[in-house]
Amino acid sequence: MKRKFIPVEESFNRWKKDPKYVAAYESLAEELSLASALIEARGNADMTQEQVAEAMGTTQAVVARLESGKVLPSTRTLERFAKATGTRLRIRFEPEHETAH
């Protein structure tokens, strides 16, 4: 039996018409954004997870969990991560919806 592969873009275009999919996707956006920012900070610092963990006084497994997006770290943990990677933690609030001016 030959399998037919569907391009990711085609699947995504179909899925984003489903309100349940859109809601689930949007609910993960914040978690994935934080995980992405952590990975980017570590990458820009040219550090391994082990090196960040050592600088934070923790284990590589903890850093891996932070970068997975499956945990919501405290501000204190994020500050330690920032210090370890030579970055500065900035938190800001943005409007949920853009308004026309």
C-alpha cells in the first residue's frame, strides 16, 4: 500500500478552519513563545543546557524542562536563567487585540 503524504501547509490551512483547533493552538502560543525565548537566549549566549544549569546552580534536566514549554517557571527562575545567559529579563503587558487608530 502506498501512502499519500500531505504537505504541512495544506494540513494547517485545513485545521485552522476548525474553531477547536484554533483555540488549542492559541492556548499554546504563550508557552511556546516563552520556550522559544529561553532557547534563543541560550543559543545567543553560545551555551549548552549543562552550562546554563551550572551557572544557575541547577541540573541540565531542569533547563530542559524550562525549554520544553511544559512548565511555567517563576519570575525568580527566569531571572536566574537571564543572569546565567548574560541577558536581562523584561516582562511587559500588551493589548490582546490591536485597535485601529
